[in-house]
Amino acid sequence: MSEYRYEDAVKQLQESGAIGLADLKSLPHDDLVELLEEIKVWCLYAGGKAEKLPKESKKKKKKKKD
């Protein structure tokens, strides 16, 4: 079974609008920190609309550019 990652958490949030504590606990620390920061921005500036939550990790985008 593959590891639960940022993209999986975002997909779950977009589909159901919720994420469980067990799922948050299984995220790697870096992904958890990034997801929580994105959720804060998403709630403030996107009005909580699930389709506006970034689907891809910003850290992974940076790695792809390098």
C-alpha cells in the first residue's frame, strides 16, 4: 500500500470536505505542515471552496523546476 501524501489529503478534502485525524497523523511531517498552511490560506482567501485548494504540493513544484 502506498504512503498517504499531500495529494491524497487534498483529494480527500475536495471529495468529502473533511479529513480524519488518523489521516492527518499518517502524513509525513513536511506534508502535514504544508497542508495545514494551505488550509489556512484556502479558508481565508478562497472562502472554503474545495475546487480552489491547490492539488499539487508547492514543494514538489519547486523540486521539478530545479
